[in-house]
Amino acid sequence: MTSRAATCQSWLADITLLFKASVKTVKTRNKALGLLDCSSREEACGVKRARVRDSFSGRAREVISNISKLKEFLLQHRKEYVNAGSVMCSDVSRMTDSERDQIDQDAQIFMRTCADAIGQLRSEMGKQVVSAQVKDHRAAVLDLIEVYLRGVCKLYSEQRAVRVKRVVDKKRLSRLEPEQISHNKQQSDGEENSDKPVSDSNMDLWEDNRVDDDLSPEEIQMFEQENQRLVGEMNSLLDEVRQIEGKVVEISRLQEIFSEKVLQQETEIDNIHQLVVGATENVKEGNEDIREAIKNNAGFRVWILFFLVMCSFSLLFLDWYDG
Amino acid sequence: MAASVREKQTAALKRMLNFNAPPLKNTTAEPVWKVLIYDRFGQDIISPLLSVKELRDIGITLHLLLHSDRDPIPDVPAIYFVMPTEENIDRICQDLRNQLYESYYLNFISAISRSKLEDIASAALAANAVNLVTKVFDQYLNFITLEDDMFILCNQNKEHISYHAINKPDIMDTDMDGIMDTIVDSLFCFFVTLGAVPIIRCPRGNAAEMVAVKLDKKLRENLRDARNSLFTGDTVGTGQFSFQRPLFVLADRNLDLATPLHHTWTYQALIHDVLDFHLNRVSVEESQGSEASPAGARPKKKNKKSYDLTAADKFWQKHKGSPFPEVAEAVQEELDTYRAQEDEVKRLKSIMGLEGEDDGAISMLSDNTAKLTSAVSSLPELLEKKRLIDLHTNVATAVLDHIKSRKLDVYFEYEEKLMSKSTLDKSLLDIISDPDAGTAEDKMRLFLIYYITSQQPPSEADLEQYKKALVDAGCDLSPLNYIKQWKAFTKMAATPANYGSSGVKPMGLFSRVMNTGSQFVMEGVKNLVLKQHNLPVTRILDNLMEIKSNPETDDYRYFDPKMLRGSESSIPRSKNPFQEAIVFVVGGGNYIEYQNLVDYTKARQGKRVLYGCSELFNAAQFMKQLSQLGQK
């Protein structure tokens, strides 16, 4: 309700129409006073208006429209993508895994091209010579586009994470089933085994003939058990692989964050390195200067000593000469 | 009104920056870039509400001053947010002629007159840019909101409407009219943004009454003009239970001159008093260290750092009204919690180090990735928290230095006693002649408060003694002349002295012992506990809101812009107590009154009080104005 009141208010404070009305009054006033007719000038300016649009903003807008297309594409297929096949849903809108992988790949290629386009724009902008304000403006525009791209990438990675998680959950659920099935099988084996002696006894004569060609019931049982064990092992391996895949996706996300931070720190470390190099230079120079000073000091002292000794010798000499 | 004034103004600004369309809630919408151009008024309005990062998020790539050199940036819409003055209009016309931007969205802070609109129209015609001027709006945002419930009128030309300007003896009628118009314009914008038509009460016979009359007239005109009224649709649509209209109390600074001079003890008011603080930005001088500089070294440079105290800073919001010792303890607590969290994150690092050797445990890995993710996501929060703790530590240390050097706690205690008429344990002369308690300004403040709150003026001999002591301490005596005049003029001699019952209890040895453990060693600074007391402004508000009968407020005038006939009677129509009130002090206000009102509101459930003033000054600035007045 407050927003409605606020929009009422902003509409009432809109004096654009008032402005247009005053434009008309000024026009009529000018015409009445016989000032220069602007209509001829309008055409000339109209031609000027159709000047070449700034290539930078045109290309920036292209990149944005591409990213928007990607976003729509992802959102469109999101429902089907994420719906990782609950048994209940109809098979009509089901996506196969290959289709999902295809979507993943396409999305990644697209995102990479968009990121490249942004990088290209940035390097070109660095080469062009324009005023400082335009430079700032362009840098800010590119930042905005990057943030937008990052938002869309987040959509994609969320989608993917949800998909992987659902698959893992499904596998976990279905892992219970083989156990149950094997459980059932064992039970049914038990039943079969109980049935078997009955049928065996019936078909004893008949089976005895076949005992050399076919495997004996114990061997059948053993092979069946081994079968089940192998199936169980494979399932658990598959399970673990899926889990690892999920974890790897998470780790890659973390890796992204870390690499971002490390890159940020890189510039700072460079600065510090430069400062340290400068500081060592200064310290070296300082050491040199101190050495010079010490030498000068020492030299100075020698000269003073020499002078004093010479003076005293000359005094002695004069004294002896006089005397 | 469920949304506070600050939220409303922020929402209005964001709408304006979104080309005057309501902003979408879609988080990943396509970025649209624009350039924001403001003048100094616009800058003051925007800077407490939106940070540069928020502007970037909205899509503003550049924000520039109107009167700076601006280069043409093609293909970009430009949003202007300026006052409709002559120079601004000229500059806009110049921009149109130079074709700096692709399209122009002009937003005027207060209403623009028809003639100026025609000036822009003719410039646009001459430059053939009429269809480039896409929208023109009157934003009615000519006030600055500092807190959720506090606003001031303007920061740029505040000498124009300062206490000095209103009260100087040689003021001309035209000047006074100009000042009143400015104030009424801003108040009108404030009520338009708030979306409510108030009931106005004001005392008789001073500047506040003139403001009330003019404001009433303006609101009435606007409501009559049904076509263009700015208040339609909101009697229904402003919040849940706003059947009642708010109460608007106009007070004049002359009612209470002691409060702006008072030394204070709460965090926000202290920062305003002692450091350089305006528009929610505080500048602190940082000294490089406390070691003695070796002989021959260059003198240490103090660099000034400025911090923004914003609404997002939870510690600030919680503690800005707390007494200073509480703040010190709270900072210590925050620091401890932060260190604990930091240690946890570090522990995680060591766990990860161990896990690197044992690579067969997938299950443990899953736990750790989850922990790592949570740690990484909480890292920005931790860093932000650290920054805030550092900020508050620096600010609080600076304040504490001032307190210790000027012995502000002594002053505070003494003044509280003066204002509440309790017995004084030290004579005034002792404090004034004490050479290391406070600056000359502090002593002057103390003396003025004593003079204002004493029932009878002190005898001539005493006065001479005090004056001599003050001059010895280096004070300037001109404010005293003005206060003498003021006291002579004001007929309400009894009421200013009544500052309510208050008491100041210095907490004893026990608390001092507790405090020595904390980082802020407050030895010698008494831990004073504030008891609840009401300043005159709060008392007046209480009487008017609760419709109590009191000789002070009974002859206040009553204005209701919605009534068909403006009546001169001062009999209020409704007998119900008001739920919302807006207090506005003409001539200047400060954080002490604001804090007092906030405390009053907290004690009563369901009431909302907004505080506004024509300008915000601290005691030093007020003293300067008083001395200017006293010299005339």
C-alpha cells in the first residue's frame, strides 16, 4: 500500500508534461517574436544526430544481450534439468543425461566466450586515448557486466550442484533397494531352495541326466551369491564416484574463490616486493655512505695527528736551533 | 507509518535513480548504466543514505558535481539531482547546448518555478535537444535524514538559517521572510515524503509561530488544489493504523539554551561534541605512536582518518545512545567474540593440514568441505566485523583522550547537578580557576549553564569575581552579554530552570576495579550512571502528546491544515493522545535532545517520535554564534 501511495505521489510530482507545455509556449513565443526559425536547423541536426554510435557501448550492449540470452536459456530448461527423474513424473518432459551434459558444455563454452569478450573490451579500452571520466565510466560499465555474468554463472553452478546432489541422493536411495532386492532374493532363494528339493525330487531323474552339462545347484547358488556381491560392489563404487563428483564441484567453487583472493593479493605482494627492493637499495647506499664517513673520519684523525706531531717536532727543532 | 523517514527517503532516491520507475526485485537483471550529476545540496542528501558501492550496484557508473568540468560521455543517460537555483539552471542549459549525454532526466530537489522551467525549455529548443530531455520531476526531498528518526534541513548554507541569523538584533523583515520560506519549503518537502498531514502546535510569540503559520498556509493551499495535491491517496494508503494524524510540535531554541551547551556522556553526543562529526562521518586524528621522538627526527605527522557511521553498523546502532563506559565494555566484548571466531577458522586450517596426509577418508573429506565452505562464506562477515571493531576502537580511544585531557566527566557531573538543583559539592569558582580541568570553552559553557539555570542572577560582586576568573582562564565574555539579554527577554523565568529530577550517581570502587581489566583503562574517569530525566523539549512533547494540561503548553496555538476554515482557537479537536509526533526545533538542535527523545520513546510502547532541527551544532559552534550575537 505504501508503494501504491508512493507511486501516486511520484506521478503527481512528474512535471514532464508541464515541461513539454512550456516548450510549446516558448516555441510560439519565439515564432511570434520572429526569431530564427528552428525547423530548418532541425533537419541539419537530425543528420548530425544519426552519427556513428560509440562502438564501445554498442559492443557492451551486445555482450549484455548475449548473457541475457544465456540466462533465459538456462532458466527455460531449468525445470526439466533439475527434475532428475523422480519415478513419478511423466516421461514426456524427461531429459536424458546426455542432454544435460550437452547443456552443461554449451553453457560453459558460452560463458567462456562472454568472459573473453569482456577481457577484450577491457584491453581495447586501455589502449584508446579518451578523457579520464570516460575511462572511469567504461571501467565501471565493464565491472557491471562482469557482475552480471557472475550472477548468471552462479545460476548455472547452482543448477548443476542441485542436479549432482539429486543424483547422489537417488543413488543412495536406490542402494537400499538392491540390498532389499538381494534380501528378497535371498529369501526367495531360501524359498527356491526349499522348492528346489521338491522339484529336484520330481525332476531328479531328469536332472541327473543333465548334471554334467549344467552346474549343480550349489554352484548355481554360489555363482548367484558372487553375482550379487559383485553387483553390490559395483554399486557402491559408482556411489562413491558420484559422491566424489559432487565434492569436486564444491571444491572447484572454493578453488575459484581462493584463486580470486590470491590474484587480489598478487598485486599487493608486487607492491610490497618493490618497496622491499627499494628499501634494500637504500640500506646498501646507506652502508656505503657510512663506510665513507668512517674512512673520512679516520683519515681526518690521521691528518690531525700528523699535524700535531709535525708541530711538536718543529717546536723542538726551533728550540734546538735557537738554543 | 511503518517505514521510517530514512527508508522512505532512500526508497524515493532509489526510484529516482531507476529512471523514476519502481525498482525491480529481480536479482540478476540486466545492468543499465547511468551517470549521476548532483550539486552540493544533492550530495548532502545522498551521502548519508547511499554509499558509493550501493550506487554502483544500482548502475551509476560516475557521480559528478554539477559545477565541475565534465566531459561528454555519449550514449549514456544522465540523471540530474539539483536545486532549482539560477546557477544550476544555467549550467544545465549549458550542458544541453554542449550535448554531453544521450538523454537527460532532470530531478529538482524542491519544486521548480514556471519561469525557470521555461528557461530550460528555451535552452533545450535552442540546442535542439527537446526530445532528449526525457523526464522532469520535482522530488520534494529538500531535507537530510541522518538517522531513522532524525532529520536536519540543510548543511550547505546553514549560516543562512542559523540561530544567529534568526536572532540577531538588526534583522530585517525581508531577511526573516527569506529564512522562513526556506524552512517552510524544507518542512513541506518533509511532509510530502512522509505522506501525512500533521496537526501543528507551536508556542506563541517567536520564530516557531511564524514558521507554523506559513507551513499551515502552504499545506492548506496544496490540499485545496485537489488536482495537484500531493497528499491524495495516502490517508488510505500509509501503513496499517494511521487513522490518526501525527502531531507536529514546533519549538524554538530560545526555549532552552542550556542543553546545547551541556557536556554530555552518551556515545553519539560525545563524538559530536568532541570530534569532527557531521553527516554521519567522523574524522579522527591518528597519532603515530606514543614513543618520544628522538632528537633530530621530523615531527610526527598526524593523519586524519574519516569513518562513516552508517545504519548497517550494528554496534553503532545498538550503542550510540549508551553512556560511554558501557560502550567501552561492549567494544571489548565484541573484540573477544571476534577473536574466538577467528581462532575457530584457524583451527580449521590445521585440521585441513592433517587431512592432507590421510587421503583414504572420503567421509571425513565431506565434513571438511562443508566446514570449509561455511568458513569461507563467513570470512567476509568476519573481516567486516573486524573493520567495525577497529573503527570503534579508534573513535572511542580518541574520545577517551579528550575526556581525560579536559576532565569532561567532572563537568558533566557538575552540570547535571546544576540543572537538577541538587546540592553542589564544589563551588563554581573552584572549577573555573582550576587550570587543568578543561579548555576555556568548557569553563565558559559551565558558567553559562550556571547563569541560565540559576533562579536569581548572581549578585554583582559574585559576577565580577566569576568574570575575573573566566578572563584569567582565557575565555571570551561576549556570549555572557547575549545570555543576559536573553534572560531579560524571556518571561518564562521559572520553567527553563526546571530540568526535571535527575541524579548522577558515581559508581564506586567496585566498578573501577572491573574496568581496569578492560582495554580502556579509565582510571580517574568516574563511571557515571545517567538517571532518566527529561529535558524541556521532551516535557513539552509529553504534555502535548498525552493531552495533559500544563500551564506551559496550554496557550500553544493549534493548526489543522485539513480543516475547512482556519480557526484561531487553540482548543484541540481530538482528545485522544497521539501515537506519532514530530518535534522540530527552529534555531538549531543537537544530539543530546535527540537522545533524550529516543529514551522517552523507548519507555513508552507504540509511540514514534521524529526529531528535526534547522541545523545541527555542537557546543563549540553554538558558542561562536552566541559570541557573535553578544558582540553586537
